[in-house]
Amino acid sequence: MKNIPWILTCAAAIFLSGCNSKPSNSNGKLTIGLLPKSKGNQYFVTCEKGARLAAADLGAELLFDGPTNTDPAKQNEIVENWISLGVDVIAAACENKDGISTALKKAQQAGIKVVTYDADAQPDARAFFVNQATAEGIGDQLMDTAATLTGGEGEFAIITATLTAANTNEWIKYIKIRQAAKYPNMKLVDIKPSDDQKDKAQQETTNLLSAYPNLKAVIAVCSPGVPGAAEAVKQAGKTGTVKVLGLGLPSENKAYVKEGVTQAVILWKVEDLGYLTVQVAAAVAQGKLQAGATEFDAGKLGKLEIKGDNVLLGKPFVFTKENIDQFDF
């Protein structure tokens, strides 16, 4: 009977510690859940390619899953499933910044580390954001390129992903700031969502060309939006008259760039973003990357800068007719 209090104390300690721990993985490998906005989007397919290279380098297990189309509720379901599975770390590209943060905080409470990439969550819902480029840098590059193509004058429109996508809204904010500060003779006339679908981007661009006959440029801030806008401009017989530019993959836009329909594709090296995300996720899960760090050794990518809680991949890159054949992603 004298041992009963000691036994109860131990049992209580085990129970309480279990409340804040995740289920253990059976294979002993570090398990990383990589969540895209939509797994059918070629942008995220390319991210996955880089992520799997990093996972192989690290000897980690990578789970890649996401909605077929942009669906914040489906993202939450996948996070809940990974909590039940007991992954070590989740890396999420967030379709709805506020909506997914609750699920990610729940993962943290279960002992799962969380990082974000491409599109951020609330800061307290993750440890680090793997930032492909600063929002200001992207917005400035898009606006500066549009101004160069149009001579700094005329109407332009924007094709976005969804009206609630946090990262595209940040980029648009900085496009507006740059335009107001540097290009007073340019005017943003409309912003239309494509829901990350090329066909919808094409239809919305067709509508814009009809509504605004003096339109000089279309800026697409999501990867399916660039070829969608280009096809609309081509079919309307306005190749060269209405400039097309935006964030996209060289492989999806090469034909339009060579035809002169699209003048500039702006992006970063997407495969590298996937690689860096998994490197960061693993380092956070293993306690090798912690708050306060100013640089990160990203394997084959070398040492990269950390600003606050953002691990920076680098500056945007402009793909044009002159250089686009040098890239195969």
C-alpha cells in the first residue's frame, strides 16, 4: 500500500505528458507533411519535385497532399488527418490565412512543428515562413515590368487566384503602392479571380478586354492566370497591343512568350522553393533552426538570409524571350 502514491504520481505524469505529445511514428524516419494550395497546380507539382529531393537528402519521409482545387476547408481536413497520423512537422501553403491557422495551432498543441511556405498563416500558427521573395519585391517587380512594357501609361487589370488568397492580396497591395508612387499615368481598372484555373483566367481576361477597350496590360499574380490571360489576348487578336505578364512557370508560358503574346514571366526557382521548405521543416523539427537565427544552411542552396521569422529564397527572376529556353521547369 505504501507504493500506491508513487505509482499514481508516475501514472499522472505519463498521462499529462501524453496530452501534449503526438502519436509516435512507427518507421523511425522524420515525417514531413507538405500541404499545397492545390495539388493539381503545376506550380505545386514543381514544388513537390524539389521537396522530394530534399527529403531524399535528409532520409525523411514526405507526405504530399492537398485539395484538387483551391479549397480552404479541404486543407483543414488534411491537417487534421496529419495530426491523427502524428507527423513530425507540417509545411503548409495557406489558401486562407485565418481559416487554416486554427488547425495549425491545434497541430502545434499536439506537439507537431509547423512551418509555412509560398503563402503564410498567422505568425503564432507556425515557427518560420519560407518566403520565395518579399511581397514588396514581387509587387515592385510586377509593376515596374508592366510600366516598362507600356511606357508608363494606360489602363491595366489584374488576374488573381482567389479574392481571399493572402499572398496574392499582399502582392496586389504592393502593386498598388508602387503604381501610386512611381506611375501616376497608369490606372488599375479591375481585379478578377481565376480560382487558380487557366480556363477561368482566360474567360475573365476576355471579359476585361471587352469591358475596357483601352486596356494596355494584364498582370496575372497566379501561375494559371498567365497562360489563361495570354490565350484570351491571342484569341482577341490583341497580341502585342495588350501586354501580358505575371507570375508563372516558364514551361507553361514558353510558347506564348516565343509568339510575343506574353512579354514577361516573373517567378523564382520553384523547385528550389520546395527543396528549401523541406530543409527548413526538418531543421525546425530537429531543433536545429530556432527563433533568432539570421541565416540558414540550406544544403545545396547554400546559406540563405533569415529576416525575422522569414527564411528568404531570393529575389524574383524575369523570364523573357531571350532567356526562357534556359529553364525547363
